[in-house]
Amino acid sequence: MSVAISHGASAAEPMSQAAATDLPRRHLSDVVRARRAASLIVGQLPRGTPEPSEAEFRHIGEGLWLGDAAADRLVNWMHRRGMREAWPLVQQAIELGVGGLPGLAPDADAELRAFFDAVEARPAWVRDELLEEGARVCGLGGRAGMRALAVTGLMAGYQLAAVNQALLATGALEKGAARRIAETTKWWIDVTEPGAMTRFGEGFKGTLRVRIIHAMVRRQLSQRPSWDAADLGLPVNQTDMQATYLGFSIVYLLGLKLVGVPLRGDEKEAVLHLWRYIAWVNGVREDHLHAQDVTEAGAEGGAEQAAMRLLHANLLTQRMADADSARLARALADEPLHRHYARWPVLTGRFNRAMQLSIARACMGNDTLRGLGLPVWRLPWYPLAMMAFHQPLHRLMRALPGGRERLMAWGRRRQRAYLPILFGEQAPALRELATVKAGAASSTAS
């Protein structure tokens, strides 16, 4: 489905070059290709949705210069204190709260206290019932939803060439797609479990670790002479973190639609509320989050349309696929070949690879597929098959007493059962911190 939206005379160049001279060169550097890539989002917007304003584009551009001040101050403190002493203190604070740490110096350790005081002070807009409902709705997607997310959120996200640079600089290709996807999936499941985003829930604690890792990467890469800030902005900046959280939230909802999982409007709102809070805990500033209700959004559709408009605006500012994008996308396309299947690993791996490519065919145009080095001749058989399966199943189950809850429980079991296939005998946990610490140490030594 495609819905035309009205564009002014500046559609091909939505922001004047004079207004963008103090922003990184990547900003609005590839609008024509970006608009084609964003066509799926445009098709989901209400008819007559206006082009993002110059002020909105500039706000996104300025986000390229913004990191995460609280986490950045914490990481600077960790380096001053010494990583050998500081990291165990941070780990204990994540697990127990900063009040559970004896012997902290009031002045020397002020940054540690300030960081945890900030993340534990939940915003007034957070609603516990929506966090719980959003987590349970995420389970409705089951295994098909995870597959759709891998393609619509991750593989399609590799189109964003400038966003990829931080990932590549930390050795993403060398470490391999399989482990990267496994760790990302583990974190996604952790944060979408009911109760996971309470202060001592596994999702909350895992997100704090991810946030600190991001700050360590930002510090490390910013100090490298090879990092071209005038072109790219800060590593792991607000604009790129915004694109990432939207990929896990609104793009996940689009992926569920692609595989035929029907959701009510209130269910979508709950998922977006959950991810708004996850993004906040992960260091995304409130002025870079989507509006969360009809009043804030100022238009029909509430949070769903607000998130899609924000994603559309963000995509228009991005530099699109390059050779590195294609290398990442092809590695992800081949990732199913390296999973730990219980039976017939070669045949099952090829079948799962074909499923991913069929999803890519359904959600990406020919230009995007070619830009990512993916085949254009595949048929979208998997989304079509899932639509034929999910639509009648969900309608039937929702009509039965307790049927929706059984769908959620079944889907969540399928998602959890996915982890041993991805990890095999390896522990399903984040390992990136050791790599970041080693890289930071070698950078300091050089």
C-alpha cells in the first residue's frame, strides 16, 4: 500500500545548505535515496501528512553532536578512578542500587551517584500498566515476529551507512554476525519480558549495561584520529540512538503486520510506551523520543503515527547504503547458516536463510536490495504464508475466553526457545564490555 503525501518545492532538498553548514556533512546528504528507502514508512502515514519542517530536520541534525551526558560523565569517572576498581562498583550499583555500596567518597564518586540517581528517577509519564501490557503484546509476535525484526529492524537498518561506522569501528564484521544477532536478541527478549523494566528487572539492568557500553564506545572512538567527526558527528549520538530505538519499536510493529499478526490500536500504543521508556533508560533524551498520545502528537493516530513520522524524518536525514552496508547485510543474511540447530543443520540453515531473504523481498524495494547486495528475484513466500496462518489463528483465539493470553504465552515460549538455537553452548549474555575495555586500553596505550 502506498499513500502519496504532499511535498513542497523543497522536497528534494528539505533544508537549506546554509542552515546546515554547522552540522556534520552526513546530515541530509542523500535525500533522494533516503526518500526511496523510506517509502514503506510514507505508505503508512495518513494522507496529507506534511513534510518534516526545517526546524524538525535541524533538531535531528543537532542530535548528531549530542551524546549521553550522564553516562559520559560516569565513564570519565571510571577512567579517572581506574577501570579495575570502577567497573565492579558500577556492576554492584546496577545490581543493588547505589545505596547498597558502602564506602563511597561523597566528592570523588559523585558521578556514580548522580548517574544512578538520574536513571532511578522515573519520568512522570511512565505508566506501569502500559509497560506490562507492552511487554505481553511483544510476545504475540512469537518466532515470526523475531524473524521479521531481524530483517525489518536490523538488516534494513544497515542501509544507514553513517550509523554503521561506529559498529564497524568496534570490529562488528570481525566478531561475526551470529554472536551479534544472538546478543541483540537476548537483550530484546530481556527488556520485553513482563516486569523486566522495573528497577531490578533483568531488562532494566541489561539496558544500563548497554548504555554504559555505548558511552565507552563513544569515548574510545572520539579519541581516535580516524574518526571523522566533521562528517559523522559523535559516535553513538542521539540521532542514531533514536533511529535504533525506533527500529526496535515502530519497525517491529510494521514487521508484525508484514507477517500477519493483527494488533489493536491500544496494543500498539502499549508497545510504543514500553519502548519509549526503554529508550529513555538507554540514554535517549526526551526531546528525541516520539510523542506518546494524541494530544502530544497533534494528529490522528497518537503514538503510532508520531513514531512513524519521527522515523520518516530521521531516515530522510541519513546517508544511505554503501559497500560496508552491503558487507553487513550479507553477513546477516548468511547468519542462519551458523546457528545451532538440533536437527539437519545444513538444510535447516538454508531454509532459515531463504525465510529471511523472502522477508527482505517483501519489505524492501529493488534499489534497497541492490544497495545491500541482496538478491531481488526472491518471492515473498514466508510473509504470505505467515499471513495465511496468523490472521485466522489470531481471530479465532481472540474470540475465545483466555485465547489472547494463550497466544501471548505460546509466542513468548517460542521466543525464549530461540535463544539456544542462536547461542548454542555459549552463555546467552553480553560480552561486548571486555572488547570495549580492551580497545580503550590499547587506544590509551598508543
